[in-house]
Amino acid sequence: MRSGAPVQGACGDGKTVTSAEFAQLPDAAAAEAQIQESGDSRDGGSDGKPTAAPDRNSPKVISPSDPSSAWTAKANKRVQFGYRLNYLIDVEHAIIVDVEATPARTYDEVASTKTMIERTEQRLDLKPDWLTADTAYGTGKLLAWLLGKSITPHIPVWERYPSSDGMFSRGEFTYDPERDVYVYLSGKLLRTSGTVHDGRVRNYLSQPQECRACTFKQRCTRAPFKKIARDTNEDARNHARSLKGTPEFERSSNARKKVEMRFAHLKVQHGFERMRLRGLTGARDEFHLAAIVQNLKTMALRLLGPPRGGVCAPIA
């Protein structure tokens, strides 16, 4: 908070579907993000037909009764149409400070983070000192945006290009920022044409003739030449990597449990298993009502303490 104690932020997502239960997408989020970042996503109106963004492909499946929802897979691999609930939470006080409804796509979920942070700053004059979230949020684009806002990203970096088959990873090559090249173990260079691919990466390539003569060829690549893809926001990604494992990072990661608890409580304590309304506007209304109920419960417990004697009926 600019005029008082600092705010610690956490961002989390859940998923509510129109025809099944409320759930989260934990480990599947990063896998889905790769599809969404490559353009397999869309923008939709509040209740009308979706409108495709210029840089994103139209969806392959559209719900005839709720076209603003998204066709998505849950953790149990069952596919259905749904929306995703996104919370921005002040973890120090366990209060939800902003809510955003999006179609059930990781691309839209990550983009909603900017919306919630800017809206909270504008309306409440609140700005987090740091933000914690899961790996799906660890894209170079979002990390660079957070650093530009002077918000420390306690977010695991989403590694798009892990090493495979025992071959050399990009970590075996040294990047020289002054010359904008990667340096071989043998001292040769990987250069780039400067072309940005998919709006996010530049490819650094070796010379095929140099690869053929290199003694590390069998351990480096099976292709005629070596290619390393470097994110245009790699500096932000490196900064986020340097934070992992620090005491501050571990504390914020532990605090993120307060976010996950919100989604568990919605299903277990409040029976929020199905959407009652259609369209993005309907989802937004239901999600805001859910957040209001959860905040009221948190405030009541903090101000009055837990109920004494008897059994209290759950708030629906």
C-alpha cells in the first residue's frame, strides 16, 4: 500500500464449468499455456459470439448455448466448456482484493493478472511489493511487465525448452550480451538474424560446417546445426530464476496456500460446483458474489473470532 504497510500479493486461478464441478488445473496449466501462447485461443464478448484476436486462432469448438466459454480439459482429462475464476489476494490479511472472470484458458488467465493489478492500483491505491503465483504465470512477457511495475515476481519460470535425450541443454552455452551471441564449448558462436518468432523468441543458430567438425557434436545435437531459442524477455526470466530458493521466495510460495484454500473452500464449504448463469457477465457476477462471501467470512473470523458453542450453518 503506497500510504501505509506494504502489500504482499498472490494470484491464483480456479475453474468453474457450465456443466460440471468447480475445479483447478494444477500441473496441466503449463502444458495448456504452451498451446495458448502459440495462438490457439480467442477473445470473447460478454455474452455474444466470440471475436478472434488478430494474433490468435479461432477456437476449434464453440458452445452453441454459451459461446463465451472455453472448451478445456480438467485434471481428470474430462473436457467441457467453462470459465476460470482469478483472484488477487493480499496474503498478509487473506483478503481478496480483486476478481476477474475469464474463459477457461491459461492465456486469458495470465493476461488477467495485469488487469487485476492495474485496477487495484487505480481503485484502491494498492500495489503489491511482490507477487506469487504458479508456473503458468512464469512467462517472460508477464515477468518483464511485473519488473517494469517494480513488483518482485516470486514465480517459478516456465521453461519452454527443457533439454531432452541427454543432449546439451542451453545451460551448456554462454550468452554474450555485448555481441548478442551464444558461445560454444569449443569457442564457436551461435548467431541470430534478429527475427522474432511467435512474437517472443529469437533463434540462435550454429554453422553446419562448424558442427560437423565439432568434437561435441554427438552430445550436442542430432540435427545438422544447433539451435537455441532465446526469449525476448530472457533478462526478466533470469532475474526471476535468481530469486528462486531465497528465503523471501520460499515464504511467499508458502503464503500462496491461502490462495489455494479459497478455491477448496468454494467447492467444499459453499457447494460452488456449477455455474448458474451463462456468459462472461454471468460468470463475473457469480465470482464476485463468491469473493464477497469469502471476504465477509474472513473479516468475521478476524474481528469476532470463531463461533463458540453450537453448530453454525455454512454460508452459501
